[in-house]
Amino acid sequence: MSYIKGLKCRECGREYPISVVFVCEYCFGSLEVAYDYEKIKHILTRNEIEKRPQNMWRYKELLPLSREPTDGFNTGFTPLIRSHSLAKVLGVKELYIKDDSVNHPTLSFKDRVVAVALSKAKEFGFHTVACASTGNLANSVSANAAIAGLRAFIFIPADLELGKVIASSIYNPTLVKVEGNYDEVNRLCAEIAAKYKWAFVNINIRPYYAEGSKTYGFEIAEQLGWRAPKHIVVPAAGGSLTTKIYKSLKEFYELGLIPEFKTKLYVAQGEGCAPIVTAIKEDSEVIKPVKPKTIAKSLAIGNPADGFYAYDVVKKTGGWGEGASDEEIIDAIKLLAETEGIFTETAGGVTVAATIKLIKQKRIPKNESLVVCITGNGLKTQEAVADKLNKPLKIKPNLHSFEEEIKKRRTADHYSI
Ligand SMILES: *Cc1c(COP(=O)(O)O)cnc(C)c1O
Ligand SMILES: [Zn+2]
């Protein structure tokens, strides 16, 4: 039983049957999946969802498959953590962290989109999957292709962090380092996709793939006890996650699964690659492409495919956008680790740093519910913080040596034991 009606152009509204198309042939607008909400309404109740296994497919009627899913049975339903320590530091009353740094199998929210993409690629009869990636998508397509028994071609910028490269190579895909930035990798992949019969998860099957991000938003609402928070801060690269969190809450509201939807969405980007944030601040519908220069490499897309739509969601909901410098990113990664025990990657640092600014600016009031999106894991971007941490004490294996060294450290750090 399928609940998808077809694809619909986001610009001119023209409809297309479910197939491997991603741009409107009339206006070049991007396409989006349309659902039969009337049918879904009768099936997808809170009760029904709560009975299902705790993975992203508990919302499967709102995902774009025509058959049963084949991938991602251990993906999603990551913790929504009520923060006390970080909340205290930020001076806010009701703070939650949606923690996809522990998403299965590759420790980022990308496993959600890839689970949908690979299930859909199999429906379409593809044997080879591919992607253009800033790092996490590469890891996820590599791992999930291994699980699904599909061939994988993975294209990444040549300067990615070692952790991200190894976390793809381990699954033995054909990994291609392109001497260029992400936008150049993406342009090349669009050309390859036109020539080879491969499912490029974020290019030719992008309308389906992108829907997987909605599960991140569905889970936030369900885990809050079936309600939408007042504020959500989202890290943005291409801008898709931002738009899909919005869509997820709108769908839940329209299906009667949550009573109210007045959530403001905020976009966070690295200062060295902030085309969406700049557009928000300048109130300009035109997203000006930039050349990325930030340690937040997973967010380093200079020409974001969904930039306008992310901008639009922020404006529609009354949110805002903030950037973070490299130094602020590192401080925020450390703050999150020291307060909540969560080691996030640079993208998470961007989100926490932007949140701090938004609270200081009073754009996010201190007494309203706030969700911070942590979308990736710090073990993959260790070089960002490696030189910025306290060095371990080095001692001889005896008590005297330990007490000598601890005395020195104690004097330096002003603590007592
Ligand atoms: C890809 C990615 C994002 C941003 O996703 P978009 O949908 O492209 O905006 C955020 N965080 C992490 C860790 C990512 O890998
Ligand atoms: Zn169109």
C-alpha cells in the first residue's frame, strides 16, 4: 500500500509520476514528493506509531516508498536529551538536544536520508548507488550500500578530514577524491549522473532522498510528548534538513498528531561558508554563492541547492540565522562535551555557537522550549580540536611521579583534590 501521489514542482506546481526525475522540464524547479494525506490520516495515529519498532520507519506512510523499506531498520529514534547543565550555562529553562551523533550505522543524520534513498533505488532497479558528499553522506552511502549489497561510487572533496575518509574507505566503495571543493564535486557528479545509470542519492533521486530528513523532525515532536517546540536551531549545508524539519512538523500538525505548530526555525552555518545566513540577515531572496573557508567541512556548500527554501522557512516562521567562526566552533564543541557528555563534530559546534548568539541577542527567549540539532559525531573530525585540549599528564609508574605531576597541574588549573 502506497501513500504517495507523485512528484510536484516546487515552483510551478506541475505534477509528475513517481520516476527518476528531479527537475521540472518546464521551469527547472526542483521536485517534491506529494502524499495522499486523507488516506494517511486514517492510519497514522499516535497509538499506531507508538506500537511500532523504534526506528525511522515508524512513520513510513510519510516516506516516499511504494514497497516495504529494505534499508535503515536500525536507523533513527536517537535520543532527545533534556539538557540541564548546558541549559544552566546558556540561562535557558527548557533545552533539548536531538542527538544524531549516535545515529546508526555511521553516526550522523545522513543515515536517515540514505535509508530512504537506497530503498527507493532498489525499487527503481538500480544496482549502483553514488553520491557527491561533504563527508557524512559518503560514510552513510558507503556503509548502507555494503549492507544492501549495492555497488557504490563515492565522490568527495580531496581535503576532507581523515576520519571521514577512513569511515568511508572501511566499507570498500570506489572512493573518488576530487581536487576541488564540494560545489565542483557536485557539478562533476551531475555530469556523471547524466551519463551512467547510477542512483546518485542527492542528485537524480534527491526528491525521495530528502524526505528521509523529516524523520528527525517527527521524532522531536513525538519525543517531546506529541508537541512541537517553540524554537529549533538547525545546521545547514544545502539547506534541505531545515526545510524538511519544517515540513515534518507541518505534516504532523495537519494530520492532527500535534495540537499546535508555531515553531521558529533558525539556521546555523560556519562564518566562512554562510550563504543562507547572509541572505537571511540581508533579507535577500537571492542566495549569493561563496567559496567555502571553514573548519565545518560537512556544512561547506557554497552554492546550496535548497538555500532559498531554507531562507523561506526561516522568514515564514519568524526565525533567524547565525554564523560561527572557527574559534567559536571549537569552544562550542568543548562546551557541549563538558556539559552534556556529547562529542559532536564541527557542524554541532556551529549549531551550539549559533544558539549561544541567538540567546544573547534575545531572538530566542530564555523561558521557551528550544531544541538544538546535533547532527554528527566528533570522532570523525578530531583534527579540529586535537591541539585545543588539555594534554594528558605523563608520569612514571609510581606514586611519587603521579603526585608531582598532579601538583603542577593543580597549580596551573587552580583546583584541589
Ligand atoms: C549534511 C549535514 C548537515 C546539513 O544538511 P543539509 O540538509 O545539506 O542542510 C548538517 N549536519 C551534518 C553533520 C551534515 O553532515
Ligand atoms: Zn515547474
